[in-house]
Amino acid sequence: MRRPVGGDGVSARALQVAGLTKEFPSDDGTIVALAGVDLTIAPGEFVSVLGPSGCGKSTMMTIMAGLDAPTGGRVTLGDRPVTGPLLEAGVMFQRDLLLDWRSCEDNVLLQFQMRGLATAPHRERARELLEMVGMARFARRYPRELSGGMRQRVAICRALVHRPPLLFMDEPFGALDALTREGLNVELGELAARAGTSVLFVTHGIDEAAFLADRVVVMSPRPGRIVGEVRIDLPRPRPIEVREHPEFVRYTGRLRRMLTDGRQEEAAARLRADGTEEASDA
């Protein structure tokens, strides 16, 4: 695990959810998206959340970031309840959400304008991050002039420019081609490790989850709950070639089996439920 950003502030506190549940009303009754989720992210820890589509992993992330309220359970940062958006955190979603009328550099600086802060003192920081991800020469370009991978590099810079102790990422590279995605995995791992940021990274990619994380937690099909975890004990920085290492292959094999077991359990439960309904109708 990396060193946290340091000090006695937000960066030195664990983010924790306990007994988390989330329900949504529907025409057929209530949809239970999350059922009794418990999870702690230590300071400086990179945690990947892996699970099938529709298991509630994105819902869990938005609740942990304070962007949605749980139906039950609690979210805490240290001893402080999370009851609204964590303004000190960075957030990335599946879409880059860049503003088309702002240059790359000004998109990165949007974090400060949203907080009512002057941007001039932070331009050097924005340029430094753009340099780190190979985007310095595109700083004055506009999003429409960029490829998908380039846009996501700018979005990473925007999420990190205010030095957040916490970073929430919801499948940010899912729409990219394989090679671009792998390159961004390497860059994100290096940036987060250098900053000591705590990261919650949502994905359904097994290799991506293992490559990035200190720990991978696996969620069941809906209703989502954590059914297991795997600690990834591989040194950092991690070059992309680490995916060919026998130990990495063992980690991904364990994760794949956990996901497969979860699907089999879900199918068995559905068969049992169907059998019960048929018996009651007879």
C-alpha cells in the first residue's frame, strides 16, 4: 500500500461503510440494489471494486462519495458521518464530462472555479499534471480536437489537480480501446502512488482491477454485497508487462473464479425461486 498524503487531516482518515443498503422503487415493487455492504478503505489504499453489470458497484461508489443517500447503514470518513458531497474528493465517471468551450488547461482548472477559488495560482499545477500524462502540448486545445484517450487524460488531471486525498472512479476507461486503456492504467497507477491518494476504482475488468489495486473486492450479482476480496501483493510501479507474471495470472484466476461462483449461486437461487412459485401455483 502507498503512503497516504499525510498529516492529521482527511488524508489520514479511513473511509468506511457499514451495513449499507440501497433500495429503489419500481412498478413491480422494490429493487434492492445493495444489501448489507461493509467496506473500509485505508489511507493511501487503492481498492478496486469488481462485479458483474447491475450489481450495484456504481451505486455504492456514489453513496460513498456523498452524491447519493443510502436507504440504510452509514458512511463515515474517520469519525465524521458522510451526509453530503465530499468536496475534498475527486470523482471520475464513465464519461469525461469535459466542457467543449474550455481548453484542456481550463477544463483542469474548473475544480477551483467550482469552489469559488482563483485559478491563476494553480495554473502551474495544472500544467504539471498535463505534462505528466503527455498532454502539455495540447493544453490550449479544445475537447473536440482530442481522441477519447486524450480526453480521459485531461479528466484525470482535473480529478487530481486540487490534490484530493480521496479519488472515486466509476469505469472511467470502459469505452476506450485495449491499448489506450492499458496505457491509462499505468499512468493512473503512477499518479495515484506518487500522490498517496486513496482510490475507489469501479470496474468489471478483471485484469484492470488486479493491475491497479492494492486490494480487489468482489461483489455478487444484485442485490450487491461483498462476497470476497484478494490482496494484490505486487511491487509498484507496475509496468504493463506485470500482467504476464505468473503471480498476476494467479490473482486474476482467483478473481475470475469468485465471479463465476457468484453467477452460479445467483442462477441456483433463481431456479429455487422459480420452483417455489410453480409449487405455490399448483
